[in-house]
Amino acid sequence: MADALRALLDSGKLSEEDCLWIARGLDKKEKEKEKEKEKKVDGWISSDEEEEVDEEYRRQVQESWGFDIDFHVRIPRSGIYPHELGTRQPPCDVALYGRFGVHCFNFDKGRKLQFMRIPKYNMGIGIWNYYYITVEVKDLVDDSAHILQSSGTGCFPMNGEHLRVVTEIYRLKPEKPAEEEEEEGDEEAAAVDDDELFYKGRMPNFLSEPKQADDHRLRFYEVQEQDICENDWLRLYTDYALYCYWQDNEVAFKSCLPAEINKIVVETFETHTDPSLKLKSTNAIFHINFTAKSCDYISVVRRTKDGRRGHIILEISTWTPTHP
């Protein structure tokens, strides 16, 4: 078509302006054809125009907070997609997010729920994937079974860390849809005003030993073997540290499990009469030395809360001693 227009222009039968208008018209028609092709793909809307959201999908997302979505509803391209696992194991990052959600709930509520399995999870796709994970748990106090719902996502590293994960929701599944758990006090009440306590800024360097100076001694606690037995989330933090190193290679991460904890030093500005209670500090830094598949690793894991309900943040950096 372009050659034909060029010939008509050269012969003088069409002016340059006429050729320009014809070309624009053809281009417009081609674009309209492309839009028509994109308008419907396998029954799903896929046009440049704003996508109409299925009302049933919208209702399910609002009532369940994203945790319970049926496969039969029409899910928008930027929506939340359900994944039923059955007997299959979840992806490594989903499993870690699920375990982290249980830990955050126990840490925040003073409960003793044990992670059992993940029967399903829903995933939203964006710059970072965000997950709505359903976890089967057991209460170790009375041996009762419960369903815990936890939402988490990764974020852009902000302080020089290698991996940053955030929980946004952790709760027991309500008996009725859209029912919200009662919370005591203002959700912003837990916010830390002191920048030192909040641990803002660049990630600290790894410490192999507690600092011994008098002004530092109260900040540190070396974790004992009994602490690890009583607080299984320390193994979770170690698994996260290993995952941080191998996050782009899930096969390698799986092959390195289980990791063996050699030493953990806790650092926090929060004061406790019993040094072991530093493990329960809202904001704390964990210096972890561990071994996996005959390879030694060192890691810094920083746990903080920003005062927003449901938010607990882990910032993680991991190295091998020969490649810091």
C-alpha cells in the first residue's frame, strides 16, 4: 500500500496532503482491527479500555479480604488468582510466607499455633507478587484445629538488604464473611517514635560475637540451644536467610535444606530483666551463623514493626564468609 501511494504521489494524481490523510486513515483502521482482536481472548476481556470487573469477583474479594475466590468467577488481568494445592507442596516462597504469618500471629497475640500445611493460596501479580495464604494450624494449648489467613509480599529493598518481606494481614479465619476481628486499642498505638528503637537506616554489619563494652553489653544476647528448641521461628528466620541467598534458584534452596544453626546473637535496644526475653523484642536484629550442605553462611535479619496493624517487616542479608 505504501508503494501504491508513493506512485500516485509521484504521478501528481495525489497531493502530499491527500497521501498523509489516506495513510492516517489506514493506520487508524489497522489499530481498530488490532483492538478488535484483543477485545476478547478465550472469553476474557483484553482491550485497552478499562476492564469491567465481575461483581461476583468483587464481592468475594471484599468479603474474604482476598482469601476465598472461586475459580468460576471472571478474574481481571490485574486480579487475584486462586491456587488449590490438594496434596501438592506450595512454592518455596509461599511456604515461607505461610510459616511467617503463623509466627507473626503468635508473636503479636501471644498464642501457640503450630503450622500444619497450606491447602491453598491466592496470588496477585504486580511488580511484586502478593499472596493471600490459607494455613491449617493446631493450637498447642488445647490441640484444637484452626484456619489462619495471612497476607504477605516482597518489597523493593530500602536499606541495603538483599530481601525484604512484609506481612499485611494475619488473622484466624472469621466465622462469617466480612467479619473483622476485634482489636484492643488503636491500631497505630504500637508505632515506635524513637528512631533508634525502630531501627531505621542501613542494615548493620554481621557480628560474630556480642560487643563487650559496658554501654553495649545490655544490647546483646547469645541464643542458647534451649531457646532454639522453644522458639521454632528461629529456624524459620534461618530458612529465610538461606532462601535470601538462593532466592533466584529454588532448586538449589531446596537441596540445601535443612540448615544447621551454629550461632545466633540477638541485638536490641529494648531492655529486659531476663536477657533471653530479648527474643521477644518487637524490634530486634538477629546475627545468624549457619551451615547448609557443608557450606557456611552468615546473615543479618532485622525484624521491625511500623505501627500499622498486621505489619511486621523482615529485612534480610546473607553472605558466604568468602563472598561478603
